Amino acid sequence: MILEVKNLIKRYGETLAVDNISFSVREGEIFGLLGPNGAGKTTAINTIIGINTADKGDITIFGKDMKKSASEIKSDIGIVPQDIAIYPDLTAYENVEFFGRLYDLKGALLKERVEEVLKFTGLIERRKQQARKFSGGMKRRLNIACALVHNPKLIIMDEPTVGIDPQSRNHILESVKKMRKDGSTIIYTSHYMEEVEELCTDIAIMDHGKIIARGSKEELKAFVAVEERTVIELDAINYTVAERIKKVENVVDCSIAGNTITIISKKGSNNLSDLIQSILSSDSQIISLASEKPDLETVFLTLTGRTLRDEVAAV
């Protein structure tokens, strides 16, 4: 395991920001940490990497105890913070070079790594331009370049695509995929569920400082799936259609709106062919058909009672 967290607790006065969480991250995976604002994600990350001091718990990174080997461990971690951390008066090249020197890179190796990460983030042509002149998306990409210059084993990305243009967002997502392909291990937090669906191999959902669910996206969807929904558009609906559908095995309910009928069946019913036959036997013709299964947004709403982008006071 690259990272193991056991019984981690962090308080701010009377507020229990991280409430006895435990999880592990395997080498080479993209681990998604989800939660609404105020769930404790950023506090958990900052405590894991030593920015905050844990009140209780054990943190092991690269097989080493964070309490005993913090300096050694931190040299192999790259952090892309939620708030952009670059120097606006420096050029892109100078920014990345500065962060490289912090990790004791020098000479030809430093130059090689700076140019490599600027190419990787699509900024090599802008290397002589001051960061203050960059768009929000370019600043985010420069932030990533600064975090990668020392070739870290573990990369932590906290909301890396907040408030940026679609082109930069797509570039960052493709970069994350490539980093994993090249062997990097990534912890990724986001308010955008579609990013998590696309990127993450393992996911933990936090709320009120606790991890309330954990697994692959397929496992999480199965966790809350208690029914299946089929939406069928017909050329016309007559009074016999609903009655026929309700008689199909495992159908729980059906409702009609215009020429569209929505059918709720028990999970694992596998009754689609029977539904189609019952409709055709009532002299209706099918225009379109869609079988809807739970997505991560549904999972999140079911578990927390909130959407991922609900605005709550941040912790």
C-alpha cells in the first residue's frame, strides 16, 4: 500500500472535522475522496500530509510512519492545492524551477524536469510569460507542473479543476489519466461527479468527518440500487398499456406522462423483454427506450441527502 490511514481524528476546538477515519490507497490507483463542502476532505488531506497535526491516529506512507519520517516522506509527495500556489511575477519556467529547487533539484536535471513538466501541462510555449498574465485554467496547469517537477511517487490533487475553462479542464483530466498510466498514484478530490466517474478506480465518500461509503463506482452504485427504472416513449398510449405492464413480473409501479411511460421494477428483474411484449400486445409502438441505472450522483444524494455541489460552510 502507498498510503494507510488508521483511526484518524482531527478537531478544531469543539468541531470534530475528521472523525476516526480509516482507509488505504494501493499503488497505481486514482483514489477519489468525495464529499460536500464541510465534509472534512481537505482537513483529512492536510492532516495526512502533515500540514495539520492529527489528534489521534496512525498514517503510513510508502511503508514509513509519518510521525517518524515526515521529511523523507514529503520529498516524494506532490501536492496540487485547492488554492493556486504560484508566484504571479515569475514566468512559468521560473515558477517550476523555484519549486524544483525546493526539492534539491539542480543543474541539467532541474532544467530537464522543468521542461518536461511544462511540456506535459501544455505550457512549454508560454514558459517565458509571467504567471499573472495566464488564464485561470493555465494557472491551474502551472500549479500542477510545480507539483510534478520532482517526479513524486504520490500526487494529491485537491479540486484541481475548480473555476476553469473546458479546454484546460479536459487537458487536466487527460493529464491525470496519463500520470496513472505512467505509474503514479493519485488522490483526487472534486466537486464534479463526472470527473470522478471518468477517473477514479476507488472512491470514498465523506460526510460530517466520517467515511460513509467506500468501493469502486460499480460497487457504490450497487450499494444503493434497490430498483430499476425503464423509460419508454410510445407513439400513442391507450388505457390497456399501464394495466398490462403492471401484470409483468417484478414490476413495482408505472406512471404515464404524455406518451412516455416510466416503469419501476425490482432490482435484477431482467424483465425488459416481457415489458416490450406487453406494450406491443396493446397495439402501441415503441419510439424510444432507456434503462436507467443509478449513477454516482444518485449514490451521493442517497447517502448524504445532498448533491455534491451543495454549498455548506467549508471545514
